[in-house]
Amino acid sequence: MKKLIVPAIASVLALGLSACEKEGPMEKAGEHMDEAVDEMKDSTQSMGESMGESVDETIDEMQVGADEKIDEMADKAKEEMPEMPEMPEG
């Protein structure tokens, strides 16, 4: 809900002020609000992309760590397991 308030106010100001031919203080304020909203959108998008990259890197690191742990456990099991006698054929 809060996310919609700033763009809604900016839209109302922009539409209301677009009818004016002269650029007055209210139109300038509306433009500044539009710029602020655009900057906020860009910042939010950039932050989302960074978070996505961090999540991807974390998942990759977890996968590598899990693979290494599995290999360690397999090696340890081979060391501790007695050799199986060969089965006679026939």
C-alpha cells in the first residue's frame, strides 16, 4: 500500500500540472517528485539485482561445500569398510 502512495501522488501532480503552459513552482515540484520516484525505482531495482546475485553465489558455495563433504564421507567410508571377499563364480 505504501509503495503505491508516492507514485500515485506523483501521477496526480504530473497530470494536474501538465495543463499549465507556464512552468510554475508546483510544476517544478511535480517534476522533482517524478525524478525522486524514478531514482527510487532505479535504486530498488539495483538492490534487487544485487540481492539476486548474492543468493546465486551463496547457493553455488553451498553446493561446492556439500559436494566436498560428500566426497570426504565417501573416502572415510571406503577406509573404514573392510574389503569384501570375492564371490566364487558358478
